[in-house]
Amino acid sequence: MDAKVQITVLPGNEDIGVPKKMTDLASGFDLCAAVKESTVLAPGERALIPAGFAMAMPHNLEAQVRPRSGLAYKKGITTLNSPGTIDADYRGEVGVILINHGSELFTVQRGERIAQLVFQWVPHVEFELVDRLEETQRGSGGFGHTGI
């Protein structure tokens, strides 16, 4: 199930280019920071970091912006609203909401890999209004109902 995604590098971001997979079997395409100047994130601070491109996907596809594990583990840098969903009808610049959960200042440099983009199929869903739902053993138990 291959998909064709159209992508355009926004003016002034030719040096950033398009997202790339770092290995042949990687699930995600690395997103790079298209900041005009280095951006410093203090501990607890967040910022919307541009990725320098826009795209058009088929109607049954979504893109998810996810953290990079190395940045999260080594520096405490992750993405808010994770995974962030990019809908098929969005045509603006892709951006990444980064937050610094670390204890030190973190500087986002132009061209630095800051997140990853993973694509997922979106099924067509229709709701069926019913008076009653089928019972299950779990029922309405949630949020730790089976223990911590």
C-alpha cells in the first residue's frame, strides 16, 4: 500500500530540503529545523519550530509528528501534542511544537533533526447511533481499573 505525497520546499529553505529516512527500514522521516536564527529553549519552555516545507497527501492518509528518541533521552527534548496530526487537507508549512523537559538550555540550530514524520492510513468511519452498546467484561472500567 504505497502512497504518493506531494511536497514543496518553501522559499528560503532549499538548504533544509525534504524529510529523509535515516535508514532503509525506518518508519519515520526526520524533520529538520528551518529556523532563521538559532532558537534557545529554557527548561520548561516550548516553541513552534518551522520545518520549511508544505505537502499534499491523499485523502486517506495522515501524517504524525513524533519525537526523536535520541533528543528525548539525551536532552529531554520532545514534542507537545504528540503525536501531532497533519490532516490530508492541510496545505500550510509543517511545524513542530518542541518542549524542553530537560534541566539545561537547549539550542535549536538550523538544519538540526528535531522530530520525525510517520504516515498512517485513515479508514472511512461512519457512526451508527444505537440505544444500547453490547456489554463486555471490562464494561466502563478505565484509567487504571486493572491496577497501576
